[in-house]
Amino acid sequence: MLSSRLVRSAVLCAALAVGATACGSKGATNSAAPAPASASAAASPAGPDLSTMSADQISDQARTVMAALTSARMAGTTNSDGQKISFKLQMDKQQNCTGTMGIGSSGNVELIHNSTNTWIKPDAAFWQTMAAQQGHAQQGPAIAKLLNGRWVTAPPGDQKMQQIAAMCGLLPHFADDTTKSTGATKGAPTTVNGTPALPISTTDDSGPSTIYVATQGQPYALRIEDKSADGGTMDFSEFNKPFTVQAPPADQTIDYTVFQKKLASV
């Protein structure tokens, strides 16, 4: 069944990206994914007639089609330790992805990840926050100037980069839970970003959540709302749409170890 576990995984991964907590995702290991990445997208066949199904059956239908996704776009907001975390990521099942993350007032980070490496491009506000947290607030402007808009990367296997790239490993989580849905309830028909949807509410060990299931075409989960105190919302779109991950040009990147040496001289 579908629940708010994916939203909570996003919270953990995004928080870990700024050193706040541990991440329970599958990690960012990407053994055989090609780059650039391309997801095949056949024409979507007509979906089942949800009007004849119970809420539990609809929830199970949504889990099945989401588990089979090859790629999707995710956009949402979550909360962690009082900070609002936002993200917009396009990813495939091999964890190739591009997008952005925003961490409250701490700034924004652009992210690219493919089978060979991970690149991040934090904005000036992010570097200022990081410098202040390490007791070197005066170095914030110098960091931004040294980078000059370049992407930061690190050698393969770098733990911090792997933690950041864990955000790209959310899609496979749909296939993790094969438990049949029980006790789900239907809400009133509505729309999510212009698409007709039916809200299905459930409560499990993750807490209460509502899944908005598309009622036209395939029964994709268009939105997942985590109803817990520190909950959030995650929207899904561009199901199985092909996309390409392009590595930044070499002259627009800097290795983090080189960057650290330059920073030491500031």
C-alpha cells in the first residue's frame, strides 16, 4: 500500500544533505546506469475503472503503477527540526537525477547525479549558513567568490556526496512495501494540478496520510500528504517521461578537495 513513508524518506535525506540527521534511503549507489539517462515512455494505456473499486483496492492499484515507474518528477515541501525543506527533482529508477533543494532560510542547492558522479551548486546563502555553523561566518562571502558559480564535485565514494545524492534514490521506494492496503477510506473527488483525482486516506505505523490517485488514465499517485505533525506534501508528474542528465562542463566544476585547499588560504 502507499503511505507517507516516501515523504519521510525525503525529509531524512534532505536533512542529511546539510548534516542534520541520518538517512534511511537506499543510498546513491548507481552500478550500471547509463549517462545520459533515458527512460522509455510508451503511450499510457487506459487505466482501470476505479469507480467499481474499494479504497483499499484503489490504493493497491496506485502502489502497483508507481512501483513500475521508470522515471518521474517530484516536487514538494517537508519539515525537519523546524526547517521547511523544499525540492524539485526529476529522476529515474537508476537514480540519475537533476533538480534543486531548498533548506529553509539556509539557501538552495542545485543537484546533478548520474552513474559516474554527483555535482552540487549551492547558492551564496547556503555557503554563508554552512560557514556560520562551523564558526567561520566571515568566510561565507569568500566561499561564494571562490566558487564563482561553479559546480562542486568530489572523488567517487565520497561519503558526503553520497548522502546528498540519496535524494535521487527515492523512486525505488515505491516497490519496497508490498503490504496490501487495509482500512483505507475514500474522500470527495477533486483535482491535483488540474488532473482529476480521488483522495484515499490511510493510517499505518508511519501515521496518517492521504494519497490523491488519478482517476483518468493510469491510477498514478499525483500527491502524497503526510498528515503527521512534521508532515509534508509531495507531488508527482511527468510519469515515465524521457529525460537526459548532462554532466557540467569541466571548466564549470571544482573538486571539493581543491576547493578546501584554496579556502585554507583565505
